[in-house]
Amino acid sequence: VQARYRFAEPIGVEVSAGYFGDLSRYEQRMDVPVSLSAMLHTPGYVPIGAYLFAGVTAEYRDYDLSMRGGNHVRGGLVGPHAGAGVLVNLGPDMTLDWDVKFTSYLNDTASEFGGTSRHNIGTTLSLNYYF
């Protein structure tokens, strides 16, 4: 889920939240990231545009890896992120966006016990409606 607002033609902000879970016989994993980003868009209305963004991500994670011989890892992570994306204008109110985001968590992620890696690269494909 994401919400975007443009203060001026090329400058905006984005708030996003997600949920990722994995329930299997051997592990139960849950990640809930929330991100706040400043965005810089290609100015004007163009058929294909681009944007850069940077901000901070906070993530709650709960990993029960005891069935695999690991630990139960629970807690929060915080770190900066940056990324870039491209968008295709599908009309005056709709875009198709694809972006790539690099996040670097500042605190311990317990990756040696199956937790999140300290540095993550993620990608998002989204259909956006503006009103």
C-alpha cells in the first residue's frame, strides 16, 4: 500500500507499508516494513518518466526458526533507503511504475539466525491512480 503527494511539479513524498509472511512446516516469518520517502520526478507530463527517491524505512520482523534449529528473532529494524524508478503514463490519472530500492539497516538484523540481511535490494511494480 502506498500514498503519494506532489508539493510542486517535480517534488513529492511517498508513504508505503507492506506485509510479507511465510508459513511453512519449518519456519514462520513475518516482515512489516513502513517507509517514508522524498521523491524527485521528471518534470512535466511525459509518456515515459523517471524518478529518484530517498528516505527511511522502519521494519518490524518476527521470525520463528526453531523448527530449523534457529532462534525466535523478533524486533525492529531502521535504516535509510534510496532508489530509482520509471513510469509509463496510462492517461492523465494513471501510471504504471517500476522501481528498485536499496535499504541499509543500521541495527542488528540477526541474519546469522535467519533474520533479514543488513543490506537489501527490493523491487516494486505498481499501478497508480491519482485523484
